[in-house]
Amino acid sequence: MEITIQLGSADKQLELFGPADSHLRLLRESLGVRITARQDSLIITGKEKDVKKAAQIIDRMQKHLLKHHSLAAAEVKALINRDESSKAPLSADAITVYSHKKVVEPSTKGQQKYVETMLANDLTFCIGPAGTGKTYLAVAIAVSMLKKKQIRRIVLARPAVEAGEKLGFLPGDIQAKVNPYLRPLFDALEDMMDFTQMKKFVELDIIEIIPLAFMRGRTLNEAAIICDEAQNTLPLQMLMVLTRLGHGSKMIITGDITQIDLEKGKKSGMIEAIETLRRIKGIGYVALTQKDIVRHRLVQNIVRAYKKRQKLISNR
């Protein structure tokens, strides 16, 4: 069997291949495949099972490089040794995405309610602390809808609001300046489809990842629209986002209202929208809590400690 893999940017190929092609040599020796580099692609030949596994590992290597900007031999070995033989049957709550290696499922009752609310409503507001899966599950629902051809495109947007840092002092052009704000959306997508497919969808504008301001003046039909970090929108910005909703579209607004980075005295557009629209039928609301945090166990303790401190300050 032979598979050709398109590589990402040319400047990352040296890191991908390793010093003197050592990473590729590791793959060849571990899996018994032949790997040939041809300009911006790799050709893998060998037994079907081994070729497919090598292709999956190279895809993960590219994603690792995109995220961490480096790739060590130990990390390549860990990817090779990762056991993927066990595949559990899909549960009723499973969200099917493009990746054959990944099934997204809600892990808590709160997350399950969130998924059900998104599926039942064209507009959903979700608030909750860091690590509760607000963004990740919203992206999973959008990707699943795209795969099922229920929508034609995905639009992921975030307000470029500084959390204590000044955007103007960051190096690079406007794309380089806003990229850190959009990175969490890329991270979620990388889990749900392979690198080549994600790159193709982005190039064709089937998936659009943009700063919030770029949504102005548009009507988005047959699209899944996710506005992330919406606690940092101003009321007029939130109104602008909400009125982008077109025919056959679904919109999900996520944010953590305990972490608002707006200037003092300015009200969050997300909070105002929830207060204003709460009684309108067809709009869903979900509040995730620290019980829904699915990151490292310490994250729950950190959120709980800060919440306790905030209560003490407000009671003084």
C-alpha cells in the first residue's frame, strides 16, 4: 500500500524530519515502512496496517509542531508507542467528528445538558469556568454538523481583548497579533480532523477562524457560528454578532463571566444579552460549574479557591 501525505509549511520540515532525518528513521524502523520525501509531501509504502499507522503518527507530529513549535525524539517515540488498538463502541451521547481516532462525548451531567441544548436550539448561551468544555463541545457540535452536511461552513470568532497585556506591543502584523487569541479554537479543531483536511477547509473558507470585528456586515446562512470568550464583548458588539444569524444556521455563545477583561466600568455584552433575551423561546441557556471541569484535577481546586477568595472580598 502507498499513501502520500501533504506537509504543512516548508520551514517546519526540518523539525518534522528530525536531525539527519532521525524522526523518519524511527518511524521506518518501528513500523517497517518506507518513507520518501518529495518536495512538500511524504510517500509511505508498506503493509496497509503499518502505512495507515505511520500516516496517523505523522499527522500527530505535524499537529504537535504547529502547537509547540518543536519536536523531540522522545515525543516521536511516545507517539509511535501510543496504543490505539482498543476502540469502544459509540454511546448514544457520542458526537461523531472527522477523525476516526476520536469520539467526543460529554463527561458530566452539565456537559450532557449543554450538548442537548445546543442540538435543540438555534442560539445557545453557555457560561462556565475554565476547563468545563464550553469551547471544545461547541466546536465538536459544529464539526459534526459539517460532516453530516447539515451546514456548509463553520465560523469561529473571538474578541481580541487583552488580558492584562497590550496587543500593540506584540511583534508582527495584525494576523500575528491576533493569532494567540484564536489558538484555542485551532487546538479544538486539531483534535477532530487530520492536519491536511483542516488546512484544506481553512483555505477554502469552509472553516473560518477570525477576530470578532471581521464578522461585521455579514449574514451567515447554513453555518455553525461560535463566539468564544464572549464575556469580553461590549453590548453593541454582542448585538452585531447575534444579528449575523442567517437561515439554516446555529449560533453558540460561550464565555466565563467571572473573567471579564474589559475596561473598568464597561458592561459585558454577554451578560446584557442573557438578561435581555432570557424569555425568548428558541434560545437555550446553560451554566456549567466547577463540577464540570474536565482538565487536571488541580484546576477544580484552583477555581474553588479563587471563588472562595472572591466571596470573602465581597463580604468585607
